[in-house]
Amino acid sequence: MEHQLASQEWRPHVLAVPFPAQGHVMPLMKLCRKIADQGIKVTFVNAEHIHAKVLAAMSDEDKNQHCIELTSIPDGLQTEEDRKKGLIESLRRTIPRNLTRLIEKINCENSDEKISCVIADTTLIGWIHDVSQKMEAELVAFQPGAAADIALILQIPKLIQDGNLDTNGFVMKNDFINLSNEMPPWRRNELPWIVSSDLKDQKIVFECCQIAQQAVHQYTKWLLCNTFYELESSACNLIPNFCPVGPLFCSKISKSPASSGSILAEDTTCLSWLDKQKIGSVIYVSFGSLAILSQDQLNEIALALELSDRPFLWVVRSNLANKNGFLARVAERAKIVEWAPQEQVLSHSSIGCFVSHCGWNSTMEGLSMGVPFLCWPYFLDQFHNQNYICDMWKIGLRLNIDENGLRSSHEIKRKIEMLFADNSIKANALKLKDMARKSVSESGSSLQNFETFIDHLKK
Ligand code: UDP
């Protein structure tokens, strides 16, 4: 309202700031494209190295038709090795200054389209609220993971106070944390800040969660999330100002044709390969952008896929596929790519199951397409997502780990067969797909939330 009085010409302008990792960039980009479809100007700011990769992965057509301004700021680091060690610390140090400069520059160049709203990843808002306040832009939080995840993070002070957690994020009192009987509990090793066995790493991530908790609590009136109310109602009910707007779909489904923020070029040849396979026959295997599997573990998967006698599409960035004649033996029924257009793959009628690391984006994509899961969590929130999939929604199976710490080829093959034979899992998956579609269709909960948010942005 104030803006409207200030200038007849005033137009909202959103600045979106994701955490620099694939699983954070993609859902925020999808949200931004929906916002831009509503005629609102959006500038999307990536860390420089991510920005370069997003541009390199975009087709020329995408670049020409892109409805969002893409820009970048430095993250203060030079190499991938530095990033592995010090990304969070460097972002904390550099984001406030770099973002302030960027907003000043944008505002100076666009006096009728100054940044009016900053939508920032929940991981970053603790370092951004001062900037947005100074620049007179509203701060909105975006949670790319589950509602359960942020519900747990928002409870951290209470969990410490009640003696359930210590100040490093370790479970103290019971063997698990339970926020509601309608949500899976978190066992000791399933908390979203458990990133490795290194205590130092865990402390950094836990501290980051605490900063996010304080900032969400104090500085934001809107917390947008890539989930839908019917999927996680008890988690949603625990969070003030919560606004689920998912599932967020990519370009091929939304109106505008541009990129979904992928940082690797998608190998679309797998789509024509899928066209040639029987309906519901293909095993799709993908572990997202971060999980690293040992050579022994990759060998077990390869053997399981070979023994399964089913067609499979495997996203793998290792050279394993050329070893031991594996590729030659499975050539008839296999497709191996370095990066797939995953949403399109999952929506293809030939897909029969999804062997997944259960990253939240993959979880939302698989369930929105009605695909049963074989769960292979790696770290962070992925164990809790597995519990949702297997215990709460009953749309997948988990894999047992053997005495060598591996998911054996025998176990993988056995569970794949069980999954293909299980009609109730398939029926549950189709029910969830229907619920997901309804939530973003006319009068659906997520669509209504999104429209309310857009009305707010335009005021
Ligand atoms: N993805 C993709 N092509 C692939 C593998 C993954 O486009 O070959 C996308 C996938 O659709 C998802 C994102 O990468 O949107 C991965 O996010 P997720 O939260 O599942 O896992 P993360 O990479 O963060 O572990």
C-alpha cells in the first residue's frame, strides 16, 4: 500500500537467494519461475561458481526466453576444495557485504523497480535479515526441505531446554525425538544436522540450524516451503506463518520454458530411450548431486541391476560403467547418463521404481509422479525422509545394511522384486500423486497459499 502511494509506477521486485547447492537452487528457481509467471520481476542471485554452471547447463533457447534475471555474487572462496572445508564460514562472512552491494546496484539502476522482497533460503536468512532491513525489503524465508525438518529446527531451543539435546545437537535423554505421533520420530543418527562422523562438521551445521531458527522466529512473517499441507499436516501445524506451496514443478510443466536451475547439463537422450521401454518396467537409479558411494558399493548396485533382468536408467558420474564389461553385458536393457532431466524421467510412464537417496526434492518429485521408492539415504534429512516414505506414506521400502556396511547386491535385487510385486505400495503412491496434483490445482491448498503470497507481494 505504502509502495502504491509512493509511486504509480511501483512494481514489486523479488530478489531470490538460494544456498549454493543443487538441491537448494532448483526448488527456489522453480518457485521464482512461478512468481515471474504472475508478472512479478525476479532477480535470482547465485554464488558465482554456481551461476557459471547454471548458465553453462542452459540451452541457448532457455537463455533467450528466461523470464528471470540471473546474477551472481562471490562466495569468498576460490576452489571446490576450499568450499568443502569452509563454505558456511565464508558465506557468513561475505554474504552481508556482497548482497548489500548488489541490492544497492540494482536499486540504483531500477528506481521504479527497487528490490521490495528478498526470498532467502532458511539456511541463509540469519545472515541476510540485516541487509534486507537496511535496504527496506521484506524478508521471506524459503525452506527447500520438508516441513518436518524446519519444524524440528524451530524446536531446538526447547529441545535443549528440556534436556533432549545437548548444545552440540546430540540426543541426550531418549533414543529418539518425537514431535508428534503423526510424524516419524528422529533417531539419534537421523537428525538433519548430522552431516558426517566428524564432530567439527556437525557443530558447524548445528550452529547454522540454530541461527536459522532464531532468524525465522524473529524476522520473517512468511515461511514458504516445497511441501503441501495434506502431506505433512502435523508438521505444518507446528510452524507459525507457514506457507506450503509445493510440489514445485519445473519448466516443462509450468508456463515458461526456461531452465529449472540445473547445474549440470541434462542428457535428454534417456527420454527417447524410455519411450522404447514397456510401461512401468524401468528401474530409475539416482542419488542426487552430493552423495558419494564407495567403489564396492557401486559394484553391488551394478551387480544387482545386472541380475535384476529389468531395464534400468542409472545416473552415475563414475567410470564404473565401463569396467568389467558391465556396460557390454547390460547394453540391451540399460541406459547410463551423467545427469538426467529427472522430473521428466519420473513422469515417464515406463518408470516402475525409483532407487533414491531420498533428498527432499527427489522425494517430492517421485511422490508427485506416483513412483514407488527403494530408499538409499546418505546423510542429513534423508533418513527422516526415508521414514516418511516407508513408515508414514507407505510408498517405498528400505534396504538393510550388511556386516560390511554395504547394501548388498542380493538385498538390492530382492527389494526391487518386492517393490515391483507390491500392489499396495503402488496404490498408495498413486493416491499421493493424486493428492499432490490436487494441492496445486484450482482451490488446492498450495495454490491458494501461493495466490495469497502473490497478492501480498503486489500490495
Ligand atoms: N536431479 C536432476 N538430474 C539428475 C539427478 C538429480 O535434475 O540426474 C535433480 C533432482 O530432480 C532434484 C535435485 O537434482 O531436483 C536433487 O535434489 P535432492 O534434494 O533430491 O538431492 P541433493 O542433490 O540435494 O542431495
